[in-house]
Amino acid sequence: MKLVVVGASGGTGRCFIRQALAAGHDVVAVALPGTDVGTIHERLDVLRADVREPDAWKHALAGAHGVFSALGAAGWNPTTLCHDGTVAIVRAMQETGVRRFVGISSAAVQPEWKVGRVIARLLKNIYDDKKRMEEATRACDRDWVIVRPMRLYDGPRTNHCHVALDQVAPGWRVSREDVAKFSLNQFAGDQYIGKAPVVYEPWALTWQSFGDYAARSVRA
């Protein structure tokens, strides 16, 4: 497959690119000038452009199977990056006939999760943008999947990425590598089309990791 990745210089975007290349896919990474996607590969093309200006990059969608979006903003200031970027992506996909869209959101957007509602209030600008991004995605006519990870952390792929639909996930965190793998799988299957799965690491694995860390600290 040929896959187009936006938000390619962030942690999750980088993980996705590495895994897609390792699986034999061709990848086009759309990244701002001066950013680093962390990988050099013969099947990776890096296109320097602002995703919100699709005329500068939509030609990369020719022959693509789908688009993966790992767009995300940081800080306390108001932002429309996720919403505006998603609107631009969908418009470019419609113009070029590309159907599959997989976008990263957050479990904190899920209304059933009380802790998530607190997080969303504390980081209101960021999560308001994610909510608008989800609304734009749900309103589009593409084959979309919204991936809602629990708290992301940098760590190895555990292959224990669990999924919750329309319920509070019994977990707290998930590795970027696991989220990237789950997202990559969405381009090969239809199980979660039109849905917003929450992905998480089971508590048993989380507590095991904390225990291993404590043991190493004692030995040190």
C-alpha cells in the first residue's frame, strides 16, 4: 500500500512511519519545513508543506490507499490545527478519490470517562480542537476511523493493545508504538470503520512496568 502521513514529525507519526515501512508499504510524510520525521528510507518521501494548504501536497494522494493523521497541538493557547487540518485532508481526499482516513484523537474526548472530562477542562483549547476534529471526521463521506488512545507514552510495542467501544476503558496508558500498530491495521480491515475505538494497555501490564522500574531503581 501507499500511505500518506500527516503530523509526521510527532512521536506517534514517527512510530507509524517506521512500522509502515517495515511492513513493506510506501509512505509519503507531509511535514512542515524544518521538522524531522526521524527516518530515511528509499520508500519514504518527505513532502514539506502545511497540511492546511492541500494544494501544496494533495498530489501525493495519487495512488494512495489512505491517509493517517497524527496531528496534535501543544501548549495553552487556542488552536484549530486538528480541525482545520482534518477539513483540509478530507477535502483533498474527496478531490482525489482516496477513501480511507485514520485519525488520532484522545480518550479524554470520550464523554463517559470522568477523569478525561477533567483533563479536557484543564487543557480546554487542545481538547476543544480535538472535539471539532472528531465532528468534522464524523460528518465526512470517507471510510474513517477515529483512534482514541489513553495517555500516550514512549515505550516499546507490547502487542497488548486492547480496545474499548462506547465504554470507559479499564486502563490508563498506551505506548505510541502500540497505537501506531493499531492504526496501521485499520488500513487492512473494516472492523472499526465509522467508529471511535479507545485503545489502552491493560492494568496488569502497566503495574508490571511500574514494578520493573521500581526494582531497577532499588538495584541502582
